[in-house]
Amino acid sequence: MTAVSTDARAGAHTPLRLCRLCKRGPFPMDAYNLDLTDLLMKSAEGLLEIDDLFDCCGNIKYKLRNDQFPVLQKFAAYLLDIATRPDPQFSSPCCRIILPPRTGKTIIAGHIIALTALPATIVVPTRTLVLQTVESLSSQLNGSVPIGLFYGEEKRVVKNGINVITYSSLQGHSQQGTLPRAFARSALVFVDEAHHSMTRLRQKALSRAFSAQAVRIALTATPTYNDDKRVDLFYPDKIYEIDLKEAIALGLLAPARVWVAEVDAGKSRVRIFAGDFERELLGRIMSSAPFFKTVEIFRYSPENRDIPCLIVCASRQQAHDLHTYLKRHRPDGCPPPGLILGETPGNARTRLLDPFEGGKIDTLIQVNVLIEGWNSPHCKLLIDLSPSTSRVRATQKYFRVMTRFRQKQAKIYVILPDRLPRPPVLPMDLLFESGDEYTCGDLLDRRDRSAVSTALDMLDQTPVKGVVVKKKIVVGTRLELPRLKPGNMGQVRLVIESCPAFNPADPCIRKEFIRLMFNHHLFAGSGKGLLNWFGIGYGKNAYWMFMAKLYPSVTGHVFLTKNAAIRNKKEQCFEVQGLCSTDVDFFNKALVQPATKKGKPTAPFPESPTQASVCQIQEHHIAEIHCATEQQTHTPHP
């Protein structure tokens, strides 16, 4: 069947001809006697016959980079594949394009829409992203494709073009049956930040709002939310995927340096809620003077003062308090920071974001508003006051400042309270292998990890009491909550003994244990993280009691010999000789079953004269009792 445009100016232009020229908006679907499947096939054929993508882009302002060409080519092949599938195998086409943040997903979507000349819908999570997507596509396509938007009070829908809508508006209006018909005629449905779509209600809304033949394209940088929410489960057909490490290796992201500062939070402790740190409590703890003073030092240090900065807060109150603090303590000549919250009206956001892009405002403080989709290439400084155990949240947050821009380097400062119940996800966890060592201030994108690289701005100390800037970080990537059950000693031993550096016959001291790395399906992370998972305190005694439950036959002996050597600064462990062996047996039992409040051993451990030696072990230097490094006669204690 030959399809001919009814537009007199188009003459004999076919769909293929329109695709090649790409100088008009999407052609009207009702102008062609084609159903959606045939229309998709015609568009795919047109894309596959294009020889030079640069020549065919026409009015498209932003050209595709070399690393982006394969995405368009593979999508064209996918269109042809779904258009020619046998009917018995038909299912709603759902595919995915996985690209790191700041690598041009919106630009690729714009090219696909313009070159296929197909009506499309783009679904985004927030109102801010609606406006930003409309602005980005309008600039990219130079008005060649009409663009509408639909959210809240703003409802300007175009019949044949691109419509941008939020997830909440799509879900609500599709359920009420008030969604404009233009959405049902979309041939392409781009699901941006696709991890937001992986719920039953939103999947139902996507199914109800659009034709079963429409192609649903998931765009995301974070394909895995948890075991049940994986993009490949909802969008099974893979078009293209580049992970974060590949993006760094290909030079698709700006080079970055990271510093981690730990602040003494006193007796305050953060709780876990719904698998992550409880945000309001975290915000209160991290609103004390040491935290804000640390932000001030990092933000307004001489080397950072002129760099546009984004500060991420955990709660609205924390953001308000920090905004007030920095307004009072900023250096002379520095503009006051801007504050953007979820309830900030759109016009107020524009009054802050436009001056930020223009350089009149140099610092933005926000709470989860600008960490998804927001684009500001010249922003190259991130200060994180909102640690998280979520890999999705961490990816979106840290890569905001890693857009390639004029060879500029990004700087990321992560500020943490001490004694968090679980280790947060850091930028190094996203890019390095578990067990790698990262020197703070070093480049994240070093191609050769063995090469010598001088770290910049080490900031070994800050003038703030209780604040420690880490020198080195041992990477311990944990993508999900540990499945290890604290009460199952068999599982615990399996995890610990999975580390080749751990010897169950000779357990190491706590200082060495916390540096070990464990890679087991029940637990993946550092020894420090493992102790935190079990709630083992920072004291040496708590660690040895934990070891005694796992290895009761050897722990007491190791505790005595190794600590005797440590206290006396000996390179070799002491040996337990003669009558001391009996004391060690009692000590082993006491570690497993501590004494009563009166200080006497609990039955069935009988009292005996040798128990006095156990008391001496706890009160005096171990080296002063009947232990020696070589065979000798037992003599009374002097």
C-alpha cells in the first residue's frame, strides 16, 4: 500500500521521504490508510535506509555523538522486528535503553521521534522535569515538532506531536477516563526514569492509556531497584545498555574527585526505616553546628568558591536551617544561596534556576527535587548531606555534577555522621570493585588503577572539632540488604570463612577484621559493615565475645596470646604454658557464657583457685602472668 501525504506542499513525499528530510513535524496518522503496526514498519524501514545520520538530521539542533549512533540504529531494527512479528506472538512491545545519567537520553529520544515522524508521549516523574523536558526538546528540534504538556493546571496537549506528562497525572486521569485522546494515538511512549513506573498501578495506567501496539521505551540509568523491581522484568527487550563503569571508561562523563568527611554526632543515632536511613531524624542529627560548619568550609574554600554548587539535604527543616546559616556565614561578595523544595512553586523555581544558570546565584540547596533529570552542565560541585543506602538514589544524586562540560572536573564532598547503622552507598561503590582502595581526592575515572596519581586538596584536617576527613576508603559495594540472619551462627561462619584472608583456627584482631572484604550471597561488604549489621559495639571485648560464639575452642587462647603481644609490642604472639592452660580453658568458657552480676562464674563452671588468674587477666597486663614466649618454669607472680 502506498501512503501519500495530503499536504499539497509535500507533493509525492512518502513517509520514508519525510523521515529523511526530517524538516516537518510528525505526519498525521489519519492522513494515511495505515494501522499502527504498518506505520511503525514504514518508520523502521525509513530509519534503516538512512546512510548518514548527520545529513538526515535536518533541523535537529543537537547532533548525535558517535557513542549515541548505535542506540538509534538498534532501535530502528527493533521497530522493524516488532512490526513483522507473527500475530500469535504479539504482546505489547516493551523495551529498555539503559544509559548513565547525563549522557543524553533526552537527546536520543528527540532524534528517535524526529526521525521516525511518529506521535509520542514522554512520561516523567516530576513537574520540574515536565518543564525541563519541554524546554530541552523545543531547543533540540527547533520547532519542527509540536510539543504539548499535561500536568496539574497546565494542560496544553498537541494532537500530532510530543506530549509530556507526569506519572501521577497519567495514573489519575487514565483511571478517571479523562485523559485526552491524543495520548491514546501515541505510537511511541518514552517512560523516563523508568524505575518510577515499576508499580502495579502505574503499569496498569500505561496499559490503559495507550494502544497495545504502541512501543513503550524505558529510559533509565538505574535498571535495578531491588530484586522485585528490575527494569528487565517490566521492559524485557534490551535495545542498548551502558553501565556506569563503561561510561567512565569511554569518557562519557566528567572526571570527578571525591572526599568523605565523618562528623562526631555524639550520642545521637540514626534509625533505619523502610530499608533506608530515616530522613527526618537524619536531617535533625546532621543540622548541628559541626555539620553546617563543615559545609561552609567545603563550599567557600578558595578553590571551590567560584564553582556553581548543589547541596543535597535529607529533610526540609535541615534545608531551611542550612539556608539560613549560609546566608549569615557566606564570605563577602558571595551571593546568598537559593532554596528549592518540593512545594516551591514553578515560577519561584524559575526565578532561582535561571539566575543559577546565568551566574547570579552560585549555590542551590534542595531536598530530592533536582537529583533526577535536572541538567546544569556548569554545576561541578556537590555537597551531600543526605547519605543513603539506596543505589538508585546515590546514582541519581552523585552524577548530577558529572555532565561533560569544557573539560571541567567535578568535586563531590560527602558528609556523614559517625556510627551509621549501615554503610551508605558512596560514589566509589558505584564505579569500583568490592575491595578496591580509593584515595580521597583522587580521580574517579583513572583508567589504570595501578598508576600513580596525586590526589588534590587532601584536606587532612578541618578546623572543626570532631570532623575527620578520610584519607582512604575501602570499597564495599552492597547492592541490596544482607540476607544473613544474625541468629544463625552457621550462616555467619559461612560468610566469614568465604574471605581467604580469615583463618577460623586463628581469628584476627578487630583492627584487622574490619578491613576484610566478604563476597557472599548472604552478605557482601567490609568486616566493619558486618559488625555493624550484627550490632557489635566498637569495643574490643564485644568483638572477642562475638568471635567466641563462632569459634569457642580457640577464641580465648587467641585473645590472650595476641593481646599479650600487642600490649608488649612484640612481633610474635605469646604462648600459653603450664598451669596457665587451665586458666585459658576457664576464660574460653567465660567468653561464651559471661559471669553473673556478682562476678562469679555461672554453673556448670566450678570455682577454683585458678579463677584468680582469670581475674588478673582482666585487671593486669597479660604479660605479667604465667605466659612466656619460650618454654620456662612456672613461677609465682612477683
